[in-house]
Amino acid sequence: MDDSPKTDTPQQQERHATWLELFYDLIFVIAIGQLTTHLSKDLTLVSLWQFVLLFIPIWWAWTGHTMYANRFELDDQRHRILTLLQVLGSLFIAVFIQEALLKESYLFACAYLFIRLVLLIMYLRVFYHEPDSRSIVTPLLIGFSIGAIIWIISIFTPPPGRFYLWGFSWLLEFIIPWMNHKRLREKPIQNTHLPERFGLFVIIVLGESILRITRALTNLELWQFFTGANAICSFILIVLVWWIYFDYIEEFVTGKIQGTGLLYTYLHFFIYIGIVILGVGLEYSILSHISTLANLANLLMIIGITLFILPLGIIQGINFKQVPTRHYIISSMVLVVIMVLFYILEIYLKTFYFLPVLTLIVFAYLLFQRYQYSRLPDVS
């Protein structure tokens, strides 16, 4: 049996997520859940910043495997074993994520390093079996190898130096694909597979947001009118986020992305972060009978929706060639400005109507988006 990698170009066949990729996603559900729980237990500006920093390796580990699988579609036993090894490393990331910025952070570093080393082995296999892809793979191998070496050094470096090394490694690895941009164009992305994979990760973070809402409801000691209203509006707001994202992705993105997909990939980091922060804000909103939580919950929801909607507006503008990019960016910014103004007004009025009105604002934005789509001359 031929057990060498088998790759297909986007022109050869339409690509969809495999069962192995779906299993791979399962571990990241756990990792994101662990990280979000840590944030919601002790919500401060410092913990929020730490959450963003620790979300980076989770997102980058998942993205690294996803982008590799998108360009080099493999279905041999070695690929499955290597992917399952990455699943194992991701499991340990989930285990050590809450200790990642403490004294025992070297354990987290070891888990993350293991994932990156497995990814390097995957790229080495492509380098060996696919001579035509060597010009694409070589810069990635060099850049990611340097990143792995930095992580090895970080294991033996005490904090806070260890964390600075992590940041430097991430920065280097983020830049490498951009420097390799022209070569990556020689191996176009699978433009049905990529939106599907990123959409599945959106489902993961949306699921985590629903879980935050559920936990808030189970922890309630007293049900009031505003509590029930916020719980219903929380679910509706998550549905609206789902609708805004997938209505657009399904009709106007899947099968239409061209080039390397790098901007699409990197902007999704903020989309994911925004949805998770929104979920924590909704959790706090349901518990906002504790008056000190109300303003904090409202602020988190504003931050979450902003991080979700602005990158999506940029993606819309890039993909809709029939309409100037600025139209979608401006409409997203208008939504953000309206939310901020209402937040400021709510601080002074203290009406506790923030979440219901915010839900109506986002619903109006969805209707406006549908109107914009209906005016497009041709998106097929």
C-alpha cells in the first residue's frame, strides 16, 4: 500500500472537513472552556489581557494544523497518527492552560512545543514527498523551526523572560507566512474547505458562549423579571451573531476566496476573541442583579461585539468587489458608535435595559446587512 502523502489542488476536487478534523476540534472545545472559565472567575483588566495572550497559542495551534491540511490534503495512516499526536498535545494544553502564566508554565510550554514539533514533521513529509511544493514549504520549515527553538529555550528560562520569548516566537511565526505570501499563491487554498473549518471554530466559541449563559442561569439564587429578560436576550443575541456570520459566509464566501487566505485567517482571531468575550459579558449580565457587575457586563458585550463585527466588515469589503470596501467598514463602525453612545447613556440612566436594547440594535444591523446583500448586482 502506498502510504505517502496524497495532495489535491482546489481545481481537482471540492474539499470539506474530515471526521478526523472534527475530532481534532473537540479538544479545542475543552481548551477554550478551561480558559474562559479562568477568565470569568476573576474578571479584571489584567485577567482579560492574560486571556487574550493565552488564546493566541490555542488559536495558532488550531490554525497551524488547519492551514496545513487545507493545502496538503492527506489521507494516509501516518497523517492520521501525527494528527492524533497533535490532539494529545492539545489535551495537555487544556490541562495546563490555567497554569500557563504561573510558576509551572514550563508544562504549558512543553505541551505547545510538542504540537509545533509534530506540525514540523508534517511539513517535512510534504518536503520529502512533494518536490513541487518545496519552495512553499521550506520558508515555513525554517521559520517554524526557529520558533520551536525559542520555545525550547523558554522552557529553561524563568518567568517573566519565558513569556517574552513566547511573544517573540509568536510574532516571528505570524510574520513568516506573510513573507512567504508570493510562494503560497502557487498553492491556492481550498476555498470551500477554509470557510467551513473557520465556521466550525465559530460554532465552538458560540457553544462556549451558550455554556456561559447556562452556567449563569444555574448559579442564580433569585429569579427576577430583569434576570429572565436578560437570559432570553442573551440567547437571542448569540443567535443574531450566528445569523450575521453564517448568512454572509454561506452565501458570499464559501467557494469564492482567492489567493492565500492569510488576511481571512488572521482577522478570524479577533472574531473568535470577540465571541468569547461577548459570552462572558452575557454571563455577567444575567448575574447583574449584583449592581457592581452591570457596567462591567455591558462593557464586555460592547468589546465582544466590536471585535466580532469590525473584522467581519473588513472581510465583507474585501470579498464584495461590487461595493466599495469602505461601505462595509463604515456600517460596522456605525454599529460600534451607536453601541458606545448607548453604553455611556446607560451609565447615567441606570435603567437596566441595556441588553434588550443592544439586542434590538444588533437585530437592526442584521436587517441592514440583508438589505445590503439584496442590492448586490451579482454575487454568484
